[in-house]
Amino acid sequence: HPFLLVQPTATLYTKQWKEENFARLADTLSERHSVPVIFTAGSREAQVLLDVRNNARRRHFYWSDLNLDELFALIESCLLFIGNDSGPTHAAAALGKPVVVIWGSSNFNAWHPWETEYEVIRSDLPCIPCPGYTCSAFGEPKCILEIPVERVLGACDRMLARITTGR
């Protein structure tokens, strides 16, 4: 059965979109496309999944106890991978999966997904790229926090249309 795989975590907070945005995104995508959504995170990131679940209106699946082999098998089986600029996003690209990535502080030109079909949603602020350990320009990482759900939904809808029509 086809499913969407979402990884809502990232190493740096300047690369992590809001949990409530991921919840809204999953609710809308599962409703619009009648496809289940699975969220994954590392065991030390389980709180992020709880926060997503607490903000979601619909039922989704949440796994924070997968080993790397299991995570890669899940990535390999998904219809579409959605995530921040993170290791699992780059793993999905390496496995040739279609990817929608929500981009924060890092250098897109150097680190964008390679060798796969992808859409990136990012801000165009003059402070990007930055090291990402803090946000010296605004105090909070507007580069990722102000990306609206509608932009990410649009990218997911376009990618799913390409996947289902084979174009």
C-alpha cells in the first residue's frame, strides 16, 4: 500500500519546521490523497513525534524506535519522502525516492538532494546560508519558521501528481 513518509526532525533548530505545521501538512495530504502518513524520528527525538500527534486532527503512524535498516526499508517503500534538511532526507535522495524538503539555514547549493526528483521549499533571506547554531539575524530562525504550510502542500501535490501520472 502506498504511504507518505515524514521525518519532522533535524540536527539544528534552524533547520526544523514547526511540529504543528507537519501535523497540518499530514492531515491535509492524507485527506486530499487518501494515503496514510507515517512519521519517523530517532529515539531521542520522540517528543517531536508526540508534539506532531498532539497537533494532528487525523490518525497517523509514529515510529521513533526504528534501527537504520528498518528506517531505510521504510524509506525505500514510501511513495514520497517529506522532511527537513536532515540525514534521512539525504538517505531518501540516495535511495532515489522523490523528496519534498523544507529548507532552513544551510547552504542549499552545496547540500540540496542529488540524483533524485525533488522539490525544495525555502526562504530567500539575505542571511542564508548561515552556520545555523544560532540565528544572529532575527533571534529565531525565520528562514524555516515562516515557511507556510500552503507552500509545502503545493510542492507535495505537484510531486504526487508527477508520481501518479509518471511525468
